[in-house]
Amino acid sequence: MNCEDKQSHKNTNVSASDSLTVTQKKEVIASKDSIPNTQNREFPLLTEKNAMEFFLQYEKKHKENKVRIVTDFGNIDILLFNETKFHRANFIYLTKQGYFTNTQFYRVIENYIVQAGSTDDRKVMRKRKAIGKYLLPTDTKRGFKHDRGVISMPSSEIDNPHKLASPYEFFITLRDVYQLDGDYTIFGKVIRGLDVCDKIAKVETDDGDWPLQNVYIKRVEILD
């Protein structure tokens, strides 16, 4: 079966809930918490009510728009778009909070996407709890298209008619997938290391597209 035939049998929906279907199958190495659970917080616990206002103010002071995703397969450098300011600010905020350390590429499909930012590591889940529970609205009318190499944000769950974005996950497209336009927010593009994404997408997976051997994000760094 060639790549196109194999692709035709894959689920092409992009939902963060995909990461939950196979979590009990994996043994994940414990990670060190980067976010202390103390009462003396620098930033508020984010919720559906305060997240958008928080990022509106946060993005005015934090203008960084280049990050590096460090993996065992190599580095992936990303330019975040200023036009999608809430999603850029969210990614920069999570990066500075150390959220992405020891998260995984949990869904990979050759010649389609690599999806990352989740894990079944309980310590990473505690990081999420410390940051907060919130969603981001779609921002799909900036003229961006799902060309090969863009970074986009999956919806939070399958039963989500407004495609509200799960802020902790992201996916990178490995080919033009214009059928995703209008449903998912493109907030950046790969400027170096797209070949690394291709390598990750070629690893052997189970029936849920989860790599049989875990593919970790060691960390995400701010470049500029």
C-alpha cells in the first residue's frame, strides 16, 4: 500500500482528544515540574473568563515571535505570526512557563501532519492544572492557508462545533492540506527543520497514529 492509499484510511480530523485514546498504552518518563504550585503566583490561574483579557495584555509586553522546538530528531525553528496575536502570545507564554518540556509528538501521519504538545505524564498534566483550563477562539481570516510547513492549533474535542482551540497542543502540516482551512488557526510556520518533522512522521505507529517509541520534545526555546 503506497502513501496515498495509506493516507486515505487515516482520520484526517485534527482534534486534541486524539491524544487521549491511547494514553494507557504508553509508559512515559517522569518530568520535572517547571511551574511551582504556590500561592504566590506571578500570573493568574487562567480560565474561560480571564484568558483572552490576559493574553491581550500579555502580548503587548512579550513580542517574541521565534521559537525552537528541540527534539532527539533535531531542531525545528518556528516563526509565530503577529497577526494571530492571541495564539502567538499563548505559545510564548507556555514556552516561558516550561510547559512543553517532555511533552510528545503523540500523533504522526507520514505526508500529512505531526501533532504535539500532549502526553500522559502526570507531572505534565499538573503543569496544565497550574496554568489553567481554557480554550482559544479560532482566528482563521488572516489570509493564511494550510500550506506545507505551517503550525496550527487543533480543536479541543471532536464534539466542538465552533472548533475552539486547545491551547496546549499544535500540529505542523507536511503537505498542503487546504481542507483544514477555516476550521483551525494557523499561527506560524516552520522556517528551519521541516526535514526533522518529516523524519518524525516516518516513525512506526500504532493504530491510533501514536509512535510506538515515544518522540519527546526536550524543550522549546525562545529565539527572538
